[in-house]
Amino acid sequence: MAREVLEELGCRIVLRESIGTAIQHFFSSDDSCWYTMEAAFVRAELAGDSSTRHSNGIVWLRQDQAEELLFHACHVWALRS
């Protein structure tokens, strides 16, 4: 997960603990079919030089703002855990 966060967000993290896993079924109107998504969630902290954290356009949100923007229910669940 740390490698994926570094690759996608350009941030280094330190993994702290597992939040849990979730399986969610959802319908995609774009594809007109059902999908099953399996996701693992962890709690982590940002590490390293903070000056590079925002260079890639990351915008930090309050929890209530993030919940409104999340599409998958399991992502909201993880955020609240």
C-alpha cells in the first residue's frame, strides 16, 4: 500500500493498523452491469518532507466534505472507522 500511495499521490506513508476489508456490489450505469469490489483499508500517517505533499494537486478535505464526494459506501465506512 505504501508503494501505491507513493506512486499515485507522491506521498510517503507509514502504515499503522488495519481498519478492515469490505466487499461491495454496485451497478455501473456507464457499463450497464454490476461489479463486485473488494477493498482493504488501513490507517496510515504521512511521512517525510511535507513540502512535497501538495505539489501534485492534492487537496485535503474535512471529513464531512470527503463523505459527500465519495461514491462507494465502503469508502465512507472506512473514513468513519
